[in-house]
Amino acid sequence: MIEHKNRGHIISPVTLRVRRYRKQHPRIDFFPSPDVWDIIQHHLATRSDPCLAGVLDGLIRMGHKAVSGNGGKL
């Protein structure tokens, strides 16, 4: 086991793995309003894979495509 020190404390390999993951996959805390939560729940119930992250990704992509008019390109 490799010991990594942070301010005198040993950091576990699990903590290091989580830090690497979070560096590539930032966390966004999101609290939807009640009407938006109803939309999210509808999509969770009607998708074959009820994954909250997947539903939010899909809704954001569809919204971007709708408002940008360029087929989703940035």
C-alpha cells in the first residue's frame, strides 16, 4: 500500500481514486423546482433505464438543441 500524505494525514487509495474521478467528473448539486421535478419523474418513469443522471443529460441536450437551433453543436 502506497502512503500519500496530506497535512500529516495518510490518504487512502480509495480517497485518491475518488479525487481522480471527481477531477474528471465534477459534481453539480441541483435542486429542481417542483414543476421541473415532475418533468424529471415523467422521464424516469418512461425510460427503459431509469437513471437520474442519464435523464438530466438527455433533457439538457434536448434543451440545448431546441434553443440553439444548430442540432446540439456548441
